[in-house]
Amino acid sequence: LVIMASAAALGRLEPAAAVFLLCDVQERFRDVIDRMPQVITTAKLMLQGAEIFEIPLLITEQYPKALGHTVSELDVSKAKVFEKTKFSMCTDEFLTYLQDLNRKVVVLFGVETHVCVQQTALDLLEKGFQVHILADGVSSQRPMDREVALDRLRQAGCFVTTAESALFELLRSKDAPQFKPVSGAVKAFADSLRSLAAPAAGGYVAAAPTAAP
């Protein structure tokens, strides 16, 4: 007996079914979130990916009057931006817009992993969405909060992946028409990450006032 897993069970990504969600990557968080330059760099790559694959991009901003808008490095002009005060992205307005897209797979990235990202993911799982979390695109003020949240999200049924993995799964083949722009974006992404690497530890620099390139 051969049992074949469904695409949904495997968490396969298809451009026609996906939506990208950017959660609260705002100016006020720039200096307090661990790995914030990496989060911004990853978000920039995913915004490029959304344009290349023509995937809808939804962005939230938590109480922007006090916390500022999305960081200046990210061009949100082609995205749908929602303001919110609840922690989850899933306001009534957001959910209405998302459900009208008739896409059931979300790729989620932003801050903070253990609060807004986690609550968004759980809300969407509860509503029947397939949720992918970008491990290199989420963070918190404290690394332990991020790691525990990622564990909980795995337990809850999210697929934890990386930006590059998600984009190449959407691509599937070097013969795809998007191969050249995706490859160029990923190469620039890798170069940016190398520039962020801490010389001594080889890790990523924690939040700093200067923006990622």
C-alpha cells in the first residue's frame, strides 16, 4: 500500500495560492529587537518576491501614532497596509480583505515572534489557513522568546522555513520565467547578510540604529 501525502500536508507553496504577510516591522522597534537588521533584510527580499511572483502582500502596523510606520527601507507602496491596536494581524478589516483574496496559504514574517507573529499564526490556523513562518524573518527583543515561540508554532501546525527556501519552492525550476530575478534578489540578500555578520562570532548583529543595506 502506497500512501501519498497531500500538498497541504506537506506544506507545498504555489504562487497562485499564497499571500505574504509582514507584521509590524516599524521604526520604533528598530533599536530594541534582536536581529532587526536581518529581519529588515529578509522582509526586503520577500517584498521583491511578492512583486516577482505577483503574490498579494499584506502589512500591519501596530499603533503607528506611537510606534511609527513600517521602516523606510521597505517600499510598501504596492502593499495593502492595515493599522491595528490588537496584537494579532487579524483585525476584522484584515480578515475580510484576506478572505476575499481566496488564497489559503500565508507566508508570515515580522515582529515580535512570541506576541504579534504567534497570535496571528494561531488565529489563521484556527480559521483553516496553512501558515508558513520564516525563521530568518522573525524576531523578538529576547532570543529565548523567539526560539520558544518558533517551537510552539511548530507544535501548533505551522511550517517553519526560511525566505530563500520559500522563494525557491515557489520557483520550482530554473526554467521558470521568474528564475533570473529571483536568483538576483537572493544573491543580493546573501551579500547583505554577509555584511551584517559579526566578525568575531560569525552570527548576526543585534539591533542597531543603522539600517541594513
